[in-house]
Amino acid sequence: MNSEVKINGRQFTILVIMNTLGSAIIMGPAIVASYGRENSWISVLIASMIGILVVLMYIQIFKLDRNKDIFQLLEKLLGKWLGKFISFLFVLYVFYVVIGNLRAMGDFIITHILVETPLEVMILLILITCLIGVRMGIEVISRTSEVFFPYVAIAIFLLIAMVFKEAEVTKIQPILQTNIGGMLAGAVPLIGYPFFELIILLSLMKDVNKPEKAKKAFIIGVTIGGFLLTSITLMCLLVLGVDLTVRNTYPTYVLGKKISIADFVERVEVIVAIIWFFTIFFKIMTIFYVLSVGVSRILNLKSYKTVTVPIAYFIIVFAVVLAPNVVYTSQFITGTWIPLSATFGLVLPIILLVVGLLKENKTRS
Amino acid sequence: MLNVTAILLVTGLIGRFEYKKIKKLDSKKDKWVFVVGTTVAATLSVALVLGYYIPNLSKGFEIVYQPITDPIVTILDTYKSK
Amino acid sequence: MKKNGSKALLLFMTIFLLTGCWSSRELSDLAVVTALGIDKHEDGYKLTVQVMDPGEIAGKDLTTRTSVTTYSMTGKTVFEALRRLTVTTPRKLYLSHLRIILLGQEFSEGGISQSLDFISRDHEMRLEFSLMITKNMEAEKALKILTPIEKIPANKIYSSLQTAQDNWAPAKIVELDELVSSLTVPGKEAVLTGLSAVGSPEVGAQIENVEVVDSHTIVNIDEIGVFKDDKLVGWFNENESKGFNYITDNVRNTIGWVECGKEEEGTISVEVTKNETKLKGSIDSNLPKITIETTIEANIADVECAIDVYDQSKIKEIEGKLKKKIEEIIKESIGKAKELNSDVFGFGQVLSRQEPKQWKQLKDNWDKEFADLDIEVKVKFNIRGTGTITETLLGNMK
Amino acid sequence: MSKLSQVFKALKSKKIVMDNVSDDDNMPLNKEIKKNISEVSKVLGNSFDIVIREFKIGKNPIEACLFYTDGLIDKDLVHNYVLENLMIDGRKAESDEKISSNQDMYNFIKNSSLTSVELTEIDTFQALYQHLLSGDTIVLLNGVSKGFAVGSRGWEDRGVQEPSSQQVVRGPKDAFSETLRTNTALIRRRIKDQNLWIETQKIGKKSKTDVAIAYINGVVNEDIVLEIKERLKKIEIDAILDSGYIEELIQDEIYTPFPTIFNTERPDAVSAGILEGRVAIIVDGSPFVLLAPALFIDFFQSSEDYYQRSDIGSLLRILRFFCFFLALLTPSAFIALTTFHQEMIPTTLLTSLAAQREGVPFPAFIEALIMEITFEILREAGIRLPRAVGSAISIVGALVLGQAAVEAGIVSATMVIVVSLTAISSFVSPTYNMAISVRILRFGFMILAATFGLVGIILGLIIMGLHLSSLRSFGIPYLSPMAPFIPSDQDDALIRLPVWIKENRPRLISQIDVKREATEQPKPPPK
């Protein structure tokens, strides 16, 4: 397909950051804190470290063949039919990530911002915006993410700076004294969401103009993403305390409500909404793009754009029926999602790597 | 009923514009995939609007992963404090 | 040609845009609620809302109508009562600009936690309103009292509370999240500041109340009410309230006074400018102990006796006296809390942070442990400045 | 049957018809002068501004004639260097040379008689018309199927005046005028480099407008020059009346509110652009010169930024970006806040806004729409009206709409403030066409805000971001150097760093000969 489409290393880093933060930036703290309590920021840290390790593994896969995305690689390594079958399962997983994120965003908006608006309309609106982006191609998506990233970064920085005076160290004490098991348990759902999801970005690595930069960009991106996630969780705990963090569905948004400077700069939780809008928008757009590319690879199509519209319909339908309510979503994330994402984020890459290395040895000898 | 009409209308409109573009690709497969895909997708949305049951993807994953999920959740839940 | 697909999509979008506007509401369709009162009622709850009339507050031509109106309604749940109010209110009630929630005393004594759920769940509710208890009266009555200067009584109450907390000490702003965490986290009980009325609330509800220089009825910030679990069990008096704020490190600026000494008659007042309290918990052979370390900085504000504040030894002497007095206040406060058997200071939490392992054993029995808790009070008092003059006027009187 | 279909085909495809006409035009000149004259006056329809002067030259009189277009020529020049030479000096000199035939006479005139600097030989009617109608004087001799076109262009023009659209406080005050030569001279005067190449071509079947492209060879990206030439070549149009035609015909993306080609009246801005490696397109008859490729940030840069101190220039630039967003989003943000997110407005402000809105009959969105449209009408009226009436408009606008409408309770006072703020912010933009695109987009954002509040605005911003990122101007990403982010170009993007730091030309625009200056940081003399 469009092999001349290229993004640069910096843009890839930004995409990785956006994908890491995604919806985790706003829902993550509550999920982790329900296990890790006071130490849950360490859980995030642990999850980020594992995330970096996972990314290192993905980079090894990338090294197997620098000119193929994961779908092509699957066919190459596992043979045409098995490869296509696994590709299909993988596409299903990617599809699920798209609708999950879309639904999460829709749920957030109709819970906090536009309460009377129907979910279907909200989802449709977001998806159409994403569809426009996807049809313009990954180059445009990544360039746009470059445009908006400074605002995301500034907004995160402002959020942290503005609630800093409300932070109380006592709220995260005792550090590392109790509940070590809970702390480790808290890291588990977070590895699946969002770090295993980064496997999807592996497909974009071949579009980076310099392969060496792609590797570095991937690691830098996941590190920054993990760091930001940790800082946000830490701030939630320091300002809101464990209890409030666990009780709220979107603790980061509540954190925004805490901003108050001289009784003048207040009521600006919309800053949080903006951060999250941008991160999740770009996450949905990139994953949607990979999804379309994946489907078109399986069907051997000429252009990925052919399938974007039909896929969009499917996304809307399944996003609407995805979960009966928000509670189900968070139960799913801490339940089925863990083995599901591990299958594609951990088992699949290991299989690919083993098969790939074996084949490489064979051809060498 | 209005919803169904709207969906069909919009699908028709998008389909028309899209089809023109796909025609330029000069690939029979692309055309077929597009036509079949859009038809199925539109049918599905109409079904959704009319209130037919549409299988939930999460439920599917849930059933498939049940044997692995249960022990994980049991372990995690021991640490979940409420 | 290239963009036709996108154009169709945009067209699609416009259709939706034009049929949209689900969540929009015009400013003139809102009844902005400034205060909410919850009282006990045989049906469940009696809810009172204070709604402002913007035209009367910021309009160009002011009439003699009151700037706020209250509506009351009963209901099985808070939410039901609120929605049932729509039959009497002209517009939809809008809760985001709520400043104050008043809980009736009788209602507070019966338990407040059920009613708080709606308040913390509703998306319109923000976090920056304060909760208070109306002492010896119903919340409904308190909300009806008109106040001079501030046209919106809820704003008056809120700013009085803020000023009192910042400059006087025996008051405390309690916002929703703090209250909720006090109610749920073990090892800490809740407190709420009280609100009382001087004069008849019925008279206060008349417009005449703000038409005279000396209002017939005024609302006052009162002392701090102590909760056990979610029930109001007693009140701190002024000194105990102050002591409470010293312990919880909530004093920003207050004053204190002591007798000048044996020879000189009169008092000397200081303005406390800085207070820092550290709570330390330790467990020795299963006996928990709390150490309160308070460091206070103050300036001499008012010398009403012939004492030479230029004399270091005198200053030391005054510091000693003030130190003792504050220790007493703190102990008084602790005594009262022990009497009410309510750990409002969060000593339990201090132990849970510093001795997490032993805390697990203490947790279930904390009520009893708190009653015999060993508490040590250490106060450091430093006088920094003497105001703009050095010698007292009295000392130089002819 | 076959004939009929042929005619049909011919009628159907205009091209064939056109080709036939142009074939006629390519008719060679006749030897007989009478025939030539009658042909010319027939083709030109005896237009009264075409002057035909018949005369005789030589001792052995040869019939000659002279055509010119009245009003396009410098009559003194024709008098002194054409007619006088031919009729008087030519006769004097004839004795020295041997002239036996008309052809000899022709050669003699060409080599020794006509003392004009610009002399072109013509042999077809098409060339004749072209020169004649461009202001040259045509001289024909009987018996020779060739003629001369003597450069005698000279017409009334505005001269070099102050720019009317992009004014500066400090900096050169000359502006392009409608004459191509003057315009190229203005650029030449600033860049005296032998590599400044100016190529012309005629575009427009009827107007035959001279269009010149100017660039510095060796600095410019040659692909861009080729691309521009290619696109210019493809233009098939009757007439080019302004550079706006060219802009619209050669831009990359048609469906966009954003300009992808820069236009300016200022020779200094054009020279700066050329020096950065851009290509200038100068169109005869238009004081607006095009610069391509143009980037988004170019429309926020005034040439004054470079003449003022760098810190001031940078601040002003940031202010312009800020005003861009202000002009784009103020009304929509106001609508979103007052109809969706009242919780974000401080209570006291909310109270006074609500008090103002008591009695206003329209919803906020309609109110804003009415005011915005009214303002657009006022602005348009202000521009088109004669200057003398212009002030009346502002009085009507300010008094009737500003004050009376508020007092009548039709609109709220805050809305008037919002609309005025928007209007003033949109005037800050140094380029007019970016200000126009903001005006269009503003309404889109207002609709979005009225339906989905801030969510709508953010969606709009993302779509706008995507659109801007997808734009290219002659292959250069429109948002560069922001996206793709080019660190080395940041010295002259959002802020302008001091000149001694800006060592290189913009990277994407010019890739060869990138160094543009190497001055060291100025140091104060040692004390």
C-alpha cells in the first residue's frame, strides 16, 4: 500500500505517549487504587517498568523484518492460512480496543459533561471525527498529534502544578509498609490496560522513516507515558486521598475540580477533559487506522480506505451494545481484559519471536 | 422508522461518494468488499435501531476467557479493599 | 473529487448538529440554587432550596422584592424531594453554584450518611461548597433569614464561615469530600460547624429585616458540632473548637489573651500568625500514644496593662503563660472528645499511617482505645513582633 | 451523415473550434500594405483607439503605415524616435546608402534608422495584434511581409504608492502597483543578485496577461519552480484580471478556507520570501504579488517583525496567534459556557449574565448569530462604501446596534462585548485572507458550540487540526515547522529570534545553499 507514507521518530514518540495515556489517564487511578491503596502509585510505576520491558520485546519483533507490519509478519512466519487466522483474531482484539476506548469516552462525556445527550449520538460524533482523521492517513494523524501534544503536555503540567498546594504527604503514608500484595495486584490490570495495547503500535513502526529512531521513540514514548501516568496517580492520591480516588469513576476529573487559585482560577476541570479528549482521540484514531490496515491486509485490498466506512458502522453498533453500564466496564477491565490483552500483548509476540528466531537460524545455517 | 430512513439515506449518500472513489482504485475486490461490508454494516445498524439483539463482544470474550479469568479475579479480589 | 467522502461525512454531521442541543439550557431558564437545607420529616426528608433572583441582584432596575426565594418540599429521598420541587419552582433547579448545605440539628442527630449519597453522586454538584449544621433550629428556617450587605444569604454564611476560619479559629470549613472521607475512613470522625440565629427566624424572613440598620435577626457562625459515626452527638464550646483547630492544624490566624501578671492588672492579647501542628503516633507494648507538637508564632496586638513588652524576660513570661493556656485549650478539647467518645482529630488515622501493622489490631476496638488514649501535648510559643508601637500607652499615662 | 456528425463533434468539443480560430490568427503578413491595413481594421472592428497612420518614406516613396493603440503608448517616444526618424532622418540618410528595393529599405530602417531600444520583427498577424494591444507601435512597409514592433509602452499608472493593506510603522513604505515592469524593478532594486531570475509567460486567451515568476536560482527548490511552471502552463482561461485568479487556479487544495499561497503588496515581503527560497508570481495588472509555497505561520508574520527589535516582534507575533484563537473561538466559547457549562462561570458573573439575559427573547446562540451577522454586514458595508459615508456606518453600528439594541433588550450587553472583542481580534491579523478564513470558521464553531458545548468546540478543533495537517503548499506541509516539528526553524516561527541567530533558511523550503548569514553575536566594544 502507501509505502511512501512516513512519519518521523518524534511523531511516533508522541503517538506512543498518547496511546499509553489514552483513557488510562482518567480511569487508571481508580482501578489501581482499589487494589494498591496508598501504594498504588508504586503499582503504576511497576506497571510502567513492565510496560517498558514489553516494548523492548516488541522491538525485537520489529527487528525480524523492518519492512513488514505485524499482519504481514504473521503471514510470513506462520504461513498464509494460519497467519491470516491469527491476524483475524488480532484484528478482533484491535477492534475491541477501539470500541472500548470509544465507549469509555462516550460514557465519560454523558456522565460528566453532556448528561442529557444520548450515548449513540456522542459515539457517532466522536467516531465521525476519528473517521475523517483515519481517512487522511497516519501521516496526517501523527502530524496533528504533534500539533496538539504541546497543549496536552501543558495541560498536564498545569493540572499538577495547580493542585500541588493541596497535596498532603500523609495521604500516601505509610509507604510500602502494608498491602504489598495489593500493590502488586494493582499493577496487573494496568499492564493489560494500556501497556499490552501498545502491541497495536508495532504495526506503525515500519512507517517511521528511520528504523533506528523508531526503536528509540517507542521506548521514550512508553517511558514518558508511564511517568505521566504515575504522576497523575500520585497527584490523585496526594490530593484526593485513597478513599475518594477509589470511589470516583474518573478521579482525575475530580482532581481537576480541586483546582482553586486565589478564588479566581477555579472550575477549570475542563483542562482535564481537554487532556483526555486529545489523548483518547489520537488513541482511537491510530488504532482505528491500524484496524483498517489490518482488515485490508487480510482481504488483500488495494487501499485501506475501502474498509474504513463499513468498519465505522460496526464500531458504532458494537460500541453501543458493548457494555450495559460503566460498572460492567470497570469489572471487565479488572477481569476478562487481563488474560485477553495478555494473549495478544504477551503470548502472541512471544510466539512470533520464537518462530521468527527459529526461522532466522534455519536460514543462516 | 425515521431513524431507519435516516440510516439508509446516509448510507446511500456515503456509499455513492465512496463507491466513486473506490472505482478509481480499479480493483474488483475492493469494490466487492466495500459493497458487501457496507450492506452488512448498514443492516446491523438498522437492526440496532429496531431493537434487535446484537451479540455483545465483551460477553463473547468473557465466555472464552472464563477459565483463565476466574482464578485471576479471585486472587485480585483478595486484595480489593472496600 | 478527493474530498467527497469527507464531505458526505460532514454533511452527515451537520444533520446531527441541527437536531442536537440535548443538554443545552439558557441562562434565563435556570434557577440557580445557592443553598440547600435538609431537615427531618415524617415522610423522610424535607428539602429546602434557596434560589437567587439574578434580576434582583445584578439587574438594572431593582425593585423591593427579595433577592432570593426559598422552596420546600418533602420526599422519601433527597432526590425525590428535589425533583418534586419542580412543581413549585418556576425553572429547573441548577445546583452547580451551591455554596452551602445546611443540615438541620434534629436531622443530624438522626444520621446524615444516606442523604449524602445523592449529593456526592450528582454530576451537577461541585466540591467547593461547605456543609454546616443549623443549631437549635431547622435548616429551612435558617435559609429564610435575609441578610444585610450580602444580598444572597448563602454567600453571607459562606463568607462569614471563611472569615471566621481564617481570622478567628473556632470554625471550620468542611467540604463534601472531607466529610465523606471522615465518615468512611476508620480512625477519624466527622465535625461540622454550626450555624445559629439571633432573634426570631420568622422576623428574619421578612424584607423589613434588611430595611433597618440593626437587623432584627442575624445568622451567626457557631461552634463546632461533633459527630460519632454519622450522628451528631455534641458540640464543642468556643475554646474546645479552637483547641480542635489547633490539633488539626487548621489555625491560620486567631487571637489569644492572657492576664498580664500578678502586679499588673489587665490583659494582653496576641495575634497568632502561624501555627503548625504535628501529630505523632507510637505504640509501646500495645499501648497507643499520641504526641501533639504545636508551634505557634504570634505578634503582640493589644497590651491593656502597664507591662514593658520591651523586656525579654517579660516576653518569656507571656510566652509561658500563653503556652500553658493553649495546652489547656487543647486538653479541654481532647477531654470533650473523649467524653463524646468521638475521635474527631483523626488520631486513629495517625496511628494507621505510622504504625500500620499494630493498627490492624487496634482498629476494631478503636472506640475503647480512644477513651484511654495517652495523649501528650507539647506547645512551643514564640512571640515575634510587637506591632507598630513598642511601649504601651498605659505605662506612659500621666 | 458523416458530415453532420463531424460538425456535431466540432461543435461539441470547443477545442477544435478554438484551434481553427488560432490557425487564422497565425496568418502571415501580406506583402501588400493595403491588404494588411484592411485586415487589421477588420479584425479589430475599427476600434476607435486603434490609430492607423499611413505615410510615405524615402525619396522614392514607399508606402508605409504605423499602428498604435491610443492610450497605451508614450506618444513623445513615437514622435521622436519612430516617425521623425523614418520620415526625416531616413530621407537624409538615404543618399548614403543604396536603396533599390523595398526590402533594402526595410533592412535600412531596421539597422540604421529606428533608434528605439526595443525592436522586434514580426511576421504574423497574431504577433502584430499581440504587440499592438500591449502598447507597442507597429511599423509596416509596403512590399515586405514583415514588420517592426517598436517598444513604446507608456500609459498612465498609479506609480509607487504606500501599501493599503499591510501597513507598517517602521519599514519601507513603497508598494507594488499595477504595472509588471515597475513591480519587477521594485524587487530587482532590493536583490541585486545575478541569480535572481525572472521569467515571464502570457496567460489568458483573451487577456494575454504577462505573468512573471521570480526566484533566486541556487536557493530555490527547483522542484517547486518546475511544479509552479507546470501548473501555470495548465491554465486555460479567458482572462487573468488579478493575481487572485492565478492563486485559485494553481493552489494545492481547493476545499479549504485557508490560503495556501501568500499574497502581498509589499516589495520587501516579496524579496524576503524570495531570499528564503520561495517563488514570487507577479501578475501584470495586479498590485498583489503571490508567494509560494506559503505556510500557516507566514500569515501571522508581518514584515515589521523583522524591523523592530526581536523581543517586541516575538511578542507581537504571539499576540497575533492569541488573537487568531480569540477571533475564532470567543463567540463559540461564550455560547458553550452560557448554555452548557454554567458551572464554569463564577457565581457573581453568572448572576450578572443571567440578569442581563432576563427579557432577551432569543437563545444565546441565535443572539450571537444575529450580532455576528450584523457585524459582518457592517464591516462589508464599511469597506465597500465611499470613504465619506464610511464614518456614518460606524456611527450607526456603534450607536444603533451597540447601545440601542441593548437598551431595547434585544441583545445582552455582554454579547455586544463578545462580538466586539471578536471583531477587534480579527483585525489584528496582518494578512487579510487569513482573517477571512477565521470569519468563516467562526460560524462553524458557533454551531458546534450550540449543539455540543465545549465538546463540540474540541471536536471542531481536532477536525481543523487534521485538516490543517493534511494541507500542503507545493509539497510543503502547511503546518511546518510546527508539524512536522523542525527545531532549526523555530527561530522564526512562533517567535522571532535576533537576526544573528537565524543562520539558515527555512529547511523544508530551501534545501540547497541553506546558510543565509554568519554574523557573530554583536559584542560591545571593550572598555
